Amino acid sequence: MSHHLDSPTAKEDGRVDITDVYVFAGESTDTTVLIMAVNPLAGEVSPTSFRAGALYDFKIDTNADVIEDLDFRATFGEPDSSGIQRIELRRLEGSAAAEYGSNGKIIAAGNTGETISIDGGGRLWTGLVADPFFFNLGAFGQFAKLILEENRFDPSVFDTAQNALAGHNVTAIVLELPNTVLSTETMQLWGTTTIQYEGKWKTINRAATPLIQQVFIQDDHLKDTYNKSLPREDVAKYGEEIAAFTAKVTQLAGTTTDPQAYGQQVVQFLFPDVLTYNPQLPIGYGFAGRNGRALADDTADVILSLLANTPFSDRVGKPDGLRTYFPYLAEPNSK
């Protein structure tokens, strides 16, 4: 799954396990929507709430040095008897954007499930929704096993065409902001979750590009390390692992004459692990260009095709119910 249950630490508490991050144009063309979905299988393997005291951060780099210059940070209180939580949204700038804690100017406050106005323009919504991601997870598990254990490339395993996330829910934080408050024409975005553990702040998850860990990194320990590191470290720390796995797949598939060189090209395509977005350009996540990430983008097909160096589909399409208006995500599935 995109970032669902992606590492041993993330699995300990789904409330701080990021499933996906999205960025796209809002209802008004002069606004940008930022979405962080967390809590895979919400209500099934973990509560349908956010973790009280955890930091949910939208990290934004405004000058292309892969260091956050702006941060929108959401924090939550304990759920009341009805499951409603108090939320505060802060804006942090400059060096403060890389710091932990509850610093920063509060720009919005209210309760989960409400549409909350943001100081300076924009709106905020948080709550339970249907999982927007779509992926044939079971088939990919078979596919990877055949690659690793039998040295066999077999795309036919995806003929099942089964979306593993259908019928399940996540919790989400949805921000819609005027482009003028983002302080840049082109931004680089990633999301993080952080908790306090034994008196220190501990990063649990970071996410931007979908499926990097699930598709390209097969070592669970390395997945944990990945979540705790910074995007600017990606090539040095994880490039070799991703290039090697890509080379193995393309060699078995026979789709390139130089698998090692292609593996290095994929590393450069994927890293640093951020979503780049310019509101003046068409939205889309594909080989022709990547600008933001919309809810309906079939990123699984893009990533699988990149891995195999050939057109490749998991044969699963977007779920029903996605809305064209705020907060854009589909109503939660009933259980």
C-alpha cells in the first residue's frame, strides 16, 4: 500500500502511520489543497482518532534545497466521550520549521469533523474518510516474492484486479490555503508524524512519493530508518538499495540492456522523496511530468511501470465517492 503499515515502528500505532500525502489545486484556482491521510484500517486495527500530543507536519521547501522553510503543524487533544478532538494548526517559518514541540503561531483551532477557518485565509477539516488510495496489494506481494525467491518476472499475478483498500477507512487532515500564503511559486512537500518518547521527540513516519517503501525497499529495518531520516539524505542512504532492486526486476523482465544504469536513473527520478508542485502548471503525476498529486492519480501504475521499465498496471482503478469540493475525500465506509 502507498505508505500503509510500512514499517515496524509505524505499525505500533496506526494513528501516526501516514498512508498518503496529496497536493493539488482547490475549488478556486488560486488555492492549494494539502492532504495527509493517516491511520490505515482505521477502526479495525487502531482507533478512528488522531494521537493526542503527536505532531502532524506538512513540510514545505520554498527554495529547492530540500530543507523545510515552512511548516503547517496540526496537533490534537484527547477524544471526548463522542470521539471528538480539539485541533490546533500552527504555522512555523524559517529555522522553526525544522524544530519540534508546540511552537509557532496558532492560525486555526476547532474540533475534528468541523470546517475551520484559517487566519489569513483558507480552511481546515479533519476526520474519518474512506481510504482514497487504490492498489492491488495482494498481487504485488506475490509479484515481489517471485522476483526475490524464484527470480521470476510474472505480471499475470495482477490479473486478480483487486483493490486491497476498498471498504476501509483512514483519518485525514485537509488544508486548503490561498497560494499567496505558501511563499513560493514552486514548492517541495513532504509529511511527517512525530511523537514524544522517553522525553525526546521521535519521528515515526515521513511520506511524499507513493509506494517507495512498499515497492522498492524490501528490508523492514531499512524502512524504519527511512522514516526517521531526511529527504536530502535519500540518495546517499537508500539509492544503492533501490537501484539494486530495480536492476534485478528489469534484468528478469528483459526491458533494458543495462539494468544497473537504469536502476541509477530510477533513483534520480524518485529522490529526493518530495512532491513538487507549481500551481501555475497542470496537475498530474506521470511520466510526462509530475506536478503535485491528485486523489484520482493512478500512482500505482506509474510506480510499477517505472520499476519494470515497461507499461505495467495493477488493474485497479480509483474508488467511487471522491468529491470535487472541500474536503474532497469520500465519506467513510460503514462497517
